[in-house]
Amino acid sequence: MNFNPLSLSSPFGYREDSSPMLMTRLSVKACIIIMGFLGLLGWGDVNSAIAANQEGKPGSKNSTVLRLSLDDAIAMFLRQNLDLLKAKYGIETAKAQKITAGLFPNPEFSIETLSAYTQFCNLSDCGAINHVLSQLFVVAGKRGFRIESAEFGTQSAEAGFEDTLRQLSFAVKDAYYRVQVARRHLAFDKQTRDQLYRAFKKMTAESPRIGNEEDHIRIKIQAAGARSAVIRDIQQIDSDTADLLLLLALSPETKLALTTKLTYHRVEPDIIALQGHIEDARPDVRAKRLLHAKRRSELKLALAIRYPDVTVDLGLAIQGSKGPDNQQQWTFNVGMPLPVFDRNQGGMKEAATAVQVAEADLRQTLNEAHAQVDLAHRHLVQSRRLVEAYRARALSAAESLLDTVKKSYETGKTGILSFLDAHRTRTDIQEAYLDALYNYQHDILRLESAVGQTMG
């Protein structure tokens, strides 16, 4: 990094020509100290990183800029998200299984021949041709149980799709607000950076307020921290934007202009009413309940399998002119397996165990849902208190403190340390309020997701 002792770099990439009065105040030793801090902090790399981000990637001038409100983002997510599309295919698969469960066994047609060629009795003289039509009849309601199980499976798949929609909708909304809060953090940090630069210019331009080299180093270190925060904000924006674009199935080159602002709206949910709506509103609870019903149908099917199915045969025998029997004979046969051995003992035990597992899974899901709602509500209450505390006192107090110290600093009543401390306090309070506001909105979304319904 090049450094000219006859000029002084500002904390933000600007270069100010030194005046004779400035050089009389700044010794060569001070310049060497400042140069060392600049080299350690890598300000040249920071400048290039920020410039590269402002210029954008190659070809960014041709990238699409898409204006999206939160409702627009949800609508686009419903149309384009690939996880939702896969969940929808799961419903179609369940419907196909329901169709298969309702099918009847196909009849079977066979032809048998009878002749004695070694005794000079060919087929046309004394042979016979038997035509047999067989049909399997499923008894004990097995087909009905299969249809019932498949119907519950279809409804469970639909509830699973709704649960995927619930979870991914939360992810879309949260990613949307994460991008918004990261951009506001970036705006705050850029404002801090610019304010420190202006303070540095004023400090170096007015000879009575120049101070010593230690004051310059302090303000430069503070400015370097502000510039580092800007870079971190840019990285966070890139990461959150990538998550949102992935959820919306948009190209990574797409630029987003988000129009729904992150603002404070007081929400006071009725936790008792919300707890009562969980079983009806939560799609994952409904899916587990339907799965439990499906397992019960499968158990009834396993119990019915012990009754053998019946096969009915209807046949016609056509013979030659010499027999061996009557010219035409009709046959009617009924057959079934003999239940000498119980071949479905394992199937019944497995089906009964599956019912118990599904019941336990349903209870666990209900317990988790109630716990999630209770925890989300508790977090929401505390987040709301924190936001309101910032809005009531902390924000205005930090601004008032900075204004007072700034005036005292300009009149020479306080030093640079007091000014930097007040400035840092104001910045910390603003960013802490922004984080609290995001956490409050995040807790609202999480409570909505835990309940399974939106709140006004």
C-alpha cells in the first residue's frame, strides 16, 4: 500500500491535501503510526471490496430488477417452489394408490386339450377341448379395507402438502424480512461511516480542534470498524438474498427490490384460543391423525386376510365324435386355500405394532405443537416488550446524547473520546433496536407457523 507523507488518507478512501498548518501539527512519527494502522487494517483491500460490490458482478447491468411485496413473494413461491411441486406429486402418487386399491382381480381364461395319439385317437375323433373361465372373489371386506386405507393415505398426503406449505411459507417470510433488516443495517453502517468521515474532515480542517496524533488514530480505528461492518452487512445481504431467490426459484442474477417494510405493529394473541386451535389448524397434526387411521385400516385388513379368498371356475368341454364322454359338458368349480396353517401371524402383529407407533407419533406431535406455541408466545411477549422499550426511551435518549456531545465537542468543551463514545452508543442502540424489531417479527411468524394460521 502506497502512502504519501505529504497527504493524509481519510478513513473512507478519500484523499485530502495537507495544509502547512496541518503538517506543523502532525509529526513524521504520527504519520508513521497512522501508516502502520492502515497497513494492519488492510484499508486498501476494503476499498476495493466495497467498490467491487457497488459496481456489481460482470454483466450486472443486464440483470433483472424485480419489485416484490411480501404478498407477491408468497404468490410467486406458491407457483414456482420446487419443494411444493414435489409434495404435490406425493398427493398424485397417493391418489394412484387409491385407484389401484379399488381394482377387481382380472378373470383368467384357459384352454385344455385331451387326446390319446398313441392309440390312434386324435383330437377330432376322440379328443376333448376344455374351456375354463376363472374368477377370484375377495371376501371378508379386504377390498374395502384397502380402499379405506388408500383414502386415508391420500388425505394424509394432502395434509403433508399443507404442512410443507406451512413450513416453507414461514421460511419465505423470514428470508424476506432478513433481507430487509440486513439492508437497514447496511444503511445505518454507511451513515456511521459517512458521519465519521465528516468528523475527521472537520477535525483536520479546523486548526484549533486538530488535537494530537492519538485522536486521529482513535477516529481512524472507529472508522475502520464502521467499514468492516459495512462489508459484513453486504455479505449478509448476499446470503439472505440467495436464500430468498432459492425459495422463489429465481435466477441468482435477479435483483430484488422489496417493497414491504419492516415496521412495528402491536400483536396481542390469545394464547388460550390458539392452544385450542392446534388440533384443527396444524396440518402435521392432521396428517399424523390420518396416518393413525390408515394404520388401523391396515390392521383390519391384516385380520381379514385369515379368511381365504374364493376362486370360481366355469368351463365347457367340447369332444370329438367318439367320446370319450358326452359331446358337451359344462363344469362349475369352487376352490379356496385350506387355512391349515396361519400364514399371517407376523402380518397381524406388525400391523398392530404400526397402529401403536402411529398413535405414539400423534401424541408426540401434539405435545411438540403445544410446546412450540407456548414457547413462541413467550418469546413474542418478551420481544414486544424490548421493542417498545427501545421506542419509548432508548432511541430518543441515544439521539439526544449524541446531539449534546456533538455540540460540546464543536465548542471545545469535550474531547474526541466523548464524541466517539456517544456516536458508538447511538449506533449500537439503533442497530440493537433493528435486531429487536426483526426478532419480534420473527416471533410473530414462528407463532403463526406453530399454530398453523395467520394472525391479524
